[in-house]
Amino acid sequence: MADVVQPDPNSLQIPGDHLSAPSSPATARNDCSITPLTPSPSPRVEVRPRMACPFSVVVAIDFGTTSSGYAFSFTQDSEAIHMMKRWEGGDPGVANQKSPTCLLLTPDLRFHSFGFAARDFYHDLDPEEARHWLYFDKFKMKIHSTSDLTMETELEAVNGRRVRAIEVFAHALHFFREHALKEVKDQSSSVLEGEEIRWVITVPAVWRQPAKQFMREAAYLAGLVAPDCPEQLLIALEPEAASIYCRKLRLHQVIDLSLQPITNGLDLEGSQPFDSSFRQAREQLRRSRHSRTFLVESGTGELWSELQTGDRYIVADCGGGTVDLTVHQIEQPQGTLKELYKASGGPYGAVGVDLAFEAMLCQIFGEDFIQSFKAKRPAAWVDLTIAFEARKRTAAPGRANALNISLPFSFIDFYKRHRGQSVEAALRRSNMNIVKWSSQGMLRLTQEAMNELFQPTIINIVKHIEELMAKPEVRGVRFLFLVGGFAESPMLQKAVQRALGRTCRIIIPHDVGLTILKGAVLFGLDPTVVRVRRCPLTYGVGVLNRFVEGRHPRDKLLIKEGREWCTDILDRFVSVDQSVALGEVVKRSYTPARLGQRKIIINIYCSTSDDVTYISDPGVRKCGTITLDLPEPLPLPGAVGGAGGGGPERREIRATMQFGDTEIKVTAVDIMSNRSVRASIDFLSN
């Protein structure tokens, strides 16, 4: 028999019958002190009138793992998307419409520079001095890989010093804010107020709620918007943004891989190499580079005239850090989008190729040496990674000659001092036949070596797309759009074409690295374009229900005030992969457990499976909290407050949760006074 326990000051209940409602069980019982009144099993739709955009300009920031950028559009002229100004610096042979995602802080942790400027300054520092500066690159990966992300999570700079991740992200976003505002003001005829700008930040669709909230908090810290104007900032999902832009494509703006049968890198006529059409596309892109304003169709592009209502397509966003897959269906005639399967993907981005290169260097020169070189000569290490990055982009299937990667002099010198022998001797001793040494001081990577570096990542991407296409909800896909920076790689294009070219049409937009950025601007102009999304997880709260002998296990029995309750029951808000339309809401009512209570805190639980009954089941974890701030109740004549004072006067707080957006939102109302109650949902404080 469970003991009778005293009410917990911050517990809550759902009002309903006139029987005395339970107070909270012991805290060991996971704060389950809600009894469901009338659970609403499915979300209800509240049709919201389509609002005219209250902002005069939309600025989107595509915060990528390897490169980042921004673009903007004025709502009065929403068919023109303006790309950011060309950056100072840059790599030879790389079109710089975006800037590398790297940040430099001074030894006393102040912001110094971002992008090419950060990279070049860091490279020019004296090696001894460079050890005190904090250089960060590819730091977005950490947010995806950290399972218990909080505001205190730290990032490690190249020199090993650690800084709170939220500060690093805020510095980067603040940099974009300054640049974008200056450019918008230069192009705007009127004086812009801060609240006239809507900001959009892109994140991978496979990111969970804590990571999305983290980006929002970083934006508040960076001063993009004030925390009390949350609607001024939208979080856009990367493949979703790409999909929104792909709706606008015209035939001359894409390359259709399925139209090109291939054998050994030549098409069947043997007349032109496989990637010559890509060269043409790049040439065309280069010509249009001086114009940074792109015009988009007002309706859907002609590519879609072939699509019937109900046709499905996949967008594969192959970026630096992740591959992110979304399945959409276009709804005619309004052209809105419906998500057909929950976002999937994983950490299989282009960075995987860089990591494979680092592993290859460790194999040749020894892991202890590479680690020591990174620590003692951090700027030279960054140089080496940049040299590899530039060559990686030119890797193509069927390429006969080797790729040369120049080793920094400090690498060759450091190795000789460290090991007492030459780099060339190390290569000979390593028996790595696919990597040679050239007399000009370069590593020569043969085609086999490049294949070895690319294959693990590419195999994972293709496998992911194939597994998704085998799902019953996804069968019959007509189009596969390849987008994101890694989609520019002929190695990936060829592999995807080989594996899937016969089952669907593979389409690559010309400006494939900018697709997400443009789509994010379009999303900011009209966030209602994605009408139905799929829930990535099951969400709910723990509640108490009447104990039913034989149905509920005895270890869940709790006796309070002589009544038997079953604790830890999961009251579902939404289920994994459930379709949720924009504007659909889940409502629940709560009542304070005692008079004078000023806060109700409700724990939210989530699970990747829908087959769960209790919050203690395997795979269920506490993922966040909803906090309802209770104002002083308005005095009502003869009212009896509190949990025990039956009758309709008991205070009821009605919480409304929205799961159909890119982020979960909550609002609440005090029913008695009809006043709104401050409600917040937090996924970062676990």
C-alpha cells in the first residue's frame, strides 16, 4: 500500500468533477499530479485568417556547418530576393556567395572576426601568438551531437580553450545582423524600424526541440529580436525551405540527372563527359554572379505542371554536417505543401570526407603526431584543411590524374623535428600505395584514395534515401531534389544517379548551395505555405488516473485521501508521425493544487515510439517543462478558491499547445478572469 502523501506546493490538477481532486504524489513519482478531465485525443483545428505580412522586410540567415550567408526581400517586392554582398577574401575556384562558418575570438574572449576575415587573420598570426586566440569552425555539428544540450554547453576552440556554445552562436548571428541591416538600409527607400524586420534562421529538420530553442536563445542574445517579440523570429527547417524554393523552379534553372544515361563517366554517345552539363550550369551561374538579385515565380514554376495533385517528391538536403530528408506532396490549386513522412536523416554531411582525410593522415604520420601538430601549430592545421577543401570540390568520378594537396612547410618541418625523418620516408613506410609524394612537396591522392575518402559518407546518404523510398507512405515518388552544398559534388551526384536514376527523376537546382537560403526568405514571406507537418516524436505529460485492479500494475498504485490512483500514465498530446495541420491545437485544463499558488510547472515527456503507456516505460524521457505563471486571481464575491473548494469557482487554467509549426508553442488563459497567463515551454533546462 502506498503512503498518503502531502500536497507538493507546485503541483497541479485538472478540474472537473466535484469530488475532491488529488494532491500531488511523492516527488519520487515523477511529479505526476494531473488527472485528465476530458483528454482530447486528437488536435483540433482553429482556422486562423491569413494575415497580411506585418513586416516590411524579411532577412533569412542560412547558418550552415561549413558555410553561412544571408538574403533578404522587401514585402512590397517579394518576387525579388537579394543575396548578400560578396565577401572579402575567399578561395580560388570557389564561388563565394556564402562565407565559411568560422569565428575568431581574441585571447580575452572578445569578438574579432567571422568568415574569410577570421580565417585569413588567424592564418597570418605568429604561431606562438595564434595559440592564445580562439578559432572555431564547423561548430554547428556540436549542437546536433550533444544529447543533453543546455545554455551551459561548451565548444572547444582549435587551441583547446572552451567557451559557452550559446556565446559563440550569438557572436556569429550578431555579425550577420550588423551586415544584413547595413545592406537592407542601403537598399531601402524608407527608414526601417527594428520591429519591421522579420528574421528567419535555418536549422536541420532532424534537429530536436532543444536545438531549435537553442538557436532562438542565441538570436535573442545576439539582439536580432527581443524575447518579448518571439513572432518576429521564425525557425525554418532546411529541407523544407529548399522544398518551398523548388516549387518556384523553371526548367532552365535545373539539371535533370535522369536524362543522362551514363557509362564510365561518359554519356552513351560517348561525346561528353558526365559532368559537362554541370560545367555549363556553373558557367551560367558564374555569369549571373554579378547580379545578386534573383527573381522567383509568383505562382509555381513550370517544372510542376507535370505534377498531378497528390504527387510526392523528396528533398535531400546534403549539407556540410547532416543529410536531411523531407517528403512533400503539393496541394493544388493553392500550391501549399503537405509533409508525408517525419523528417529523417543523420550526421552524414561533407564533413565526413574531411574526417576521413584526417584519419588517413593519422594512419600515415601517426595519431600522436597529428594531435600534437594541431595543438602546437593550429593555424597551419587550418591551412591544411582549407587546401583539402578546395581539392575536394574538384574530385569527380572517372578523373584520371591524381589530386595534389600541398602540405604547409611547417607540417614538413614539424614532422622532421618530431620524428627525426622526412615526410616522404613516412609515406613509404606506411605502405599506403594510394597516396604518393611529389617532389614539389605535395601529397598526391589517386582516384582510389579519393574514392576511399568519399565512399563511407556517400554510401550512408544513398542508403538513407533508399530506405526512405521503401516506406509505404513514400512509395511512388516522382522527383528527388538534391540540394545543399554537398550536392555540388560530382562524386555524390554520380552515386545518387547510379542508385536511383531509374526509379525517379533526380533534379538539381543550378544554384544548389543557395536553394535553402532563398527558400528561407520565401518561408519568412509566407509561413503558412507548409500546411501539414508530421510529428517527429510522441509528446505528452504524466497524469494520475483511477486505479483499475487487473489493468494497472500494483507498483503504480498510489492512495491519496482514501482513493486509489494509478500514477505515471502518459497523457498523449500528439503521436509520432501523426499529421498535424497548421493551427491545430491540443487543449488541456489545469488547476492550482492550493490557494495562493503562483506557478504551475508541468513536465513534458517524449518518445520515438507510440507504443508507450507510462512515463517510466523504456525510451520515454523527460524533454522539457511547461511553466504557467498565475496572476493574482481577481476577487469574485463569495468565491472559494483552492483545490478542495468544489463547485465551479475552482480556478481553471486552460493551456493550448500548437504542434503544427516548426517549433512547439504554448499559450494559456485563466478561465475565470479570461486573462491570458504567461506560458513558456523550455527544452533546454533538463
